[in-house]
Amino acid sequence: MSKSWEELGRRVQDARKQAGLTQSELGAGLDLDRTAISKIEAGQRTVDSLELVRLASALRRPIGWFVTDPIPSIVSRRQGREDLVRAEDLQLEQLALDVEQLIALGVLTPPAQPAAKIESLDQAELVALAARKRAEVSELEPAWDLTRITERLGLYVFVLPFAQANATPAEGSYVALERGGVALVSAAGDSGRRRFTIAHELGHHVLADEFAPEWVVSGGTSEREKVINAFAIHFLLPRPAALDRWQRHRGDEDPRGAAIHIAVEFGLSWSAACAQLHRVGCLREPNYERVAPISPSGADFMERGLRVRSDVDAPLVPPDYAAAVIRALRRGKLGPTRALELLHGTLDARDLPPERPLSLESMTSEIDALPER
């Protein structure tokens, strides 16, 4: 919970800037002058419960976000670097706080996740196979229903539109919690790209990274990012599966046809599929240089009786997380408005279960978190 009015003020300032409002504009919507907003942001003016409700509404954030401590790893990244306080950082932080709220309510329990150590590309392959085994996914089968699989490993993945468009392309990011981890993946791009990004963020989770704020995944050039990319592709298309399917689809006779079948079955982008098949020795030169540059068309899929599928269309929230929200609602630990906030448009109000009276504890917990006057 917030330790001071100064911290609450910093939260107000972050939210205001990401909303694109000046102090005067925010104040006008709340019947406060610019000086009052300035003092709130500086921690020099207290905020009562009604003002907090109005601030939360104006800035489109849950009340709890203002009165809960920021995730330490995100704070350490942006401390003293105002230019790095991105809308996506705050969005990821809010998702992490939402997951922690469900854990605190006793409706969500992340599984234990032993940390792994990867220092080479060969180790990345072994760790990816071990992660599949822990998630109970065969090394010969595709990893569909990917966000359910990552939940088995303690990673809660959200595929959502980003809060604010940026000049820099953005794909995803990860933050570790005391128990489990949370990843935010952009709704933009095709399914294969999103699946790779999810597997990449799973790599950060398995390696117990505290905060992975790269946002642009596929272009990572550091050695660690290369290792994590290797983990991601071996998790999505393990070597045993690639060799098995290459033989099944007569890849040596029809390398392009086999690669198309494999890319569709395993939910990969064309570039990722070709690169992995090349890496494991299936798509050799000169076939690789001939096949990889030409992406398959709709006619290629139709000719082979294939349909491209997606399990990561936005808006997408983790399935166990979604079930936990409904449990909390049924038990009177959350109200319908908050439940809909947590579900991010995946359910309509008319589809919610009958409302149960909120417990006194759930109604007062956020307001009680205000600092003492």
C-alpha cells in the first residue's frame, strides 16, 4: 500500500501524463484549479475518498492503482528517467497489480516455477524441452492454447491493444511477481508473431528475469536476447517435432510444401518456421535461400487443404485468471464493474453471473489504503 502522499502524487502525475492531459485540463474536469493538481502531484495536498474516485474516473484507472505500491522492478527502470515512463509500462504494471489482487483474494494460485539458467544456445534448447515437459506438452506436438500452457508455468499472458500508440514498434514485455509473472503482448501483428512474442516472454519468466522491458522482441541483438529467442523457437517447434514432420511431409522432395505444413501446424510465422527448420538441419542450402524469402499465399494453403488458425487473438486474458475473476465475483469479493475491468472486454455485463452483495472488506479495502492525514 502507498507509504505517503508523495507516492500517490507520483501515481497521479504518471497517469495524467500518459492520458495526455495538462494539470489545468485535469483540474478543469474535477472542478479544481491547476495549483491544486500541482500540489496533489507534489504530495503537498491530501486527497479524500471522493476526490480519489473522481481522479480514477478522469484518468481511467482503477482506484487501487493509485493506492498500491508500484511494482519495484518497473520503478527501478524508470527512476530518474521520465522519458522511459511509457504507457505500456503503466499498463503492464496495472495488469501485474490485478493478478496480485486475485492472488491476495485467494482465488488465484500461481504454480511454483523453478528458475533455469541458460548460458548458450544449446542450453536454450534443453531448457525449452524441460519447460514443455513441466507444462505436460509432448515434444512432438504443437503448443496450442498457448496462454493456458504458460499459466501452467506460472506466467499470465495478456494480449491486448496497447494503451497508447508509439513511434517505436512495440511487441511485448514481462515483469516478475513475488509468485508468478505477467506478460503484456501487443494485439498488433499476425498470430505467428504474437505466439513467438509469448514464447519469448516465457523465456524471460523461466530465466527468472525481474523485468524485461524490451518491447521490441524479434530485433533483439544482445546475447541474452538471442538465447531467449532460441528458447522461444525451440519451445514452439522442438527439434524432434521438426524432424518428424519433415519426414512425414517428404521435405527432402518438396521442401517448400513441408515447410508450409509445419508452419501452419505449429502456429509459426513463415520466417520463424524456415529459420528453425534450417537450424535443425531440415531445410538445408540451397533450398533455404530459395524457399525462405517467398511467404506462402492463400492459394498455397488452399491447395494443401490447410487453414491458418490462431489461439492468441485480442482481447485475450489468461484462462485461469479469467476463471478467478468469476470466482471472486460469485463470492462477493469483487463487484461487476471491477470484474469487467479485469476481464478487458472478453465478457459483456449481461453475461456476468447474478450479482452477489459485496463484502464490507472488499468495498472498503481500496479507500482504506489512502495514506493517513
